[in-house]
Amino acid sequence: MAELREVQITEEKPLLPGQAPEVAKEAELAARILLDQGQTHSVETPYGSVTFTVYGTPKPKRPAILTYHDVGLNYKSCFQPLFQFADMQEIIQNFVRVHVDAPGMEEGAPVFPLGYQYPSLDQLADMIPCILQYLNFSTIIGIGVGAGAYVLSRYALNHPDTVEGLVLINIDPNAKGWMDWAAHKLTGLTSSISEMILGHLFSQEELSGNSELIQKYRNIIAHAPNLDNIELYWNSYNNRRDLNFVRGGDNTLKCPVMLVVGDQAPHEDAVVECNSKLDPTQTSFLKMADSGGQPQLTQPGKLTEAFKYFLQGMGYMASSCMTRLSRSRTASLTSAASIDGNRSRSRTLSQSSESGTLSSGPPGHTMEVSC
């Protein structure tokens, strides 16, 4: 009888793709690339369709970061410099992101027909539950700028249980008074819509300096193919209702809030007033020097640092390492006494461009930090 030999047969192409590490790796890479590019969705709401883009995958027991942009911008032109900043990558890998575009503001949006009734800011806020229901997300941390900050604040007032925290940049919680309305009408007689929106976004010093950033955004807005849509969003912002925040009352934001504004920004006084109306034990106030009207565009590093400490104060990213801003600068921290000893004290984070860093601390303490 012939001797039996043991022969090994190796499959060059396994029948089951799951058994091939290189195939699985390629699939994982393709999926990651797709997620990095973002997935854009649209949902119908009682007030029309809304478009949003999702980056990353949901993390267990973590909220989504949801952004809402200002007038004259979309999610890319408003937030891309911030979320593409190197130190921000440590944060965004821990959270799924949802970037909302106000109706008609997304890239390639068709112009609304003549006579179209654009949603009010309150109605824009009422669209957010439809987005969260579509994605099956239960809670968010909101980041809003200008009109977007108002929209997220209105949403938080109506749905406090779904908002874990808010970062509000350039928020004006007040309705326009008669004097503001008259000034707006007079300005409209001598200025174009694009120039009025630029005056809303940037300080007069920035506009006079006409830097590359200003030239870029002037060109974006003035030549926007959906400028008619932008004007509708602008009108809704100028017709906003008062949020009627009351410190110590029922009508207030019940989650941790970080208010952000640049020095000499158009909305500096409004943000300071907003800070005076919110719960001081839940609110941080960050005034950024050398940042102009759009801190997320001009100072993404400082804002990233502040956002990281804000998240740590909420119990997320507790083991996060210090960023380059912290490593390269010297902290200066002073505790200030409260004017009213019986009242809880708010936290103030004030920045200058010379030296220093942000520092976290317990709620109810005033912190002044030079940086």
C-alpha cells in the first residue's frame, strides 16, 4: 500500500471575507474615511426640511455634540477651523458630532420661491427634536454662534432634559427694541444685506482692517448663490423674541453653560447682560482678547482649550492630557471675592493674548485667568 502523505492546502482567497484580516482592515478603513467625510441627511419637520451632517459614531453613555451656525454662514464656514484644529481632535474622537444647517443655508441649497415663509428662530429650535429622533440620540452638548446660540438656547428651555451643556458664542437673548429696529431700518437704506451681516459677524475694527479673513467672508457672503435665503434667516434673527432669562427663576438654562465673546465684538454687551441673568453656579463667562467677532475662526486654539475644561467640568475626558496651549504657557489664577456674600458666585474666564492659560475649578467660584 502506498504511503499516505499529509498535504497542506492553503486558500489564496478564503471563501469567508471575515477570515481575511487585510480585507477587514480595508473595509474598516473605507468606513472610517466615509465617517471622516461626514454623512449628510435631511428630515422633514412641521416647518420644512432641515439638513445636517454627522461625523463619527455614537459613543455609549455620551451625548452628541450638536452645532448651529450664525447668519451668513453654514456649518462649514462657521465651525470648520475650530473642529479641524489639531488639539480638537482629542475631543471629537470621543463624541459623535451633528452639524445642523439652517434651512436653505446648506451648500447647493436652492433659492426659496418668492413669498416663502421662513421659519422663526423658535420654529428652528422646534426642528431639533426631529433630528434627534431620526438619529435616535437622547442628549446633546450644543455649540451655537449668534443666531445659532439663540436657537440652541430656545431648544434647551423647551427640552431641558435633553441638553447636558451649552457653549454659546455671541448670544443676544434680547428681542430688538424700537431704537434697534429703527437703526436697523436706517442701515438697510444705505447698506447692502451682505454688509449688514458682516457688521453682525465682525467688529468695526476688523472690517476697517480688511484682513484676509474679512476679505474671504465678505466674498463668501456677497457672492453666495443663496443670498436671498440668507436674507430670510437674517430677518428671522432680527424678529426674534426675548428669551426672558430670569436668574433664580423657572425660565433659565438648567445645564452647564459657557458664554463666549471676543473683546470689542458687536455682541459683547449682550453676552455680558446674558451672563448676569443666568445661574452663576452653572455659568462660565469667557471673554477672549484678540479674537474679534468670531472667536471660533480667529482663536480656535484658545476656544478648544476652554471647551476641553468645560467638558472635564461635566465629568467627561477626566484623564485628558494638557494641550499645547497649557504646556506652553504659565497659568495665573486668582480667586475673587463675591460682592454679595450670600449669593453664589459666577465663574469668569478672561483671556488676553500675552501669557497664561485656562484653569478649571469648582462651580460657584470666580476665576480670572490671563492668557
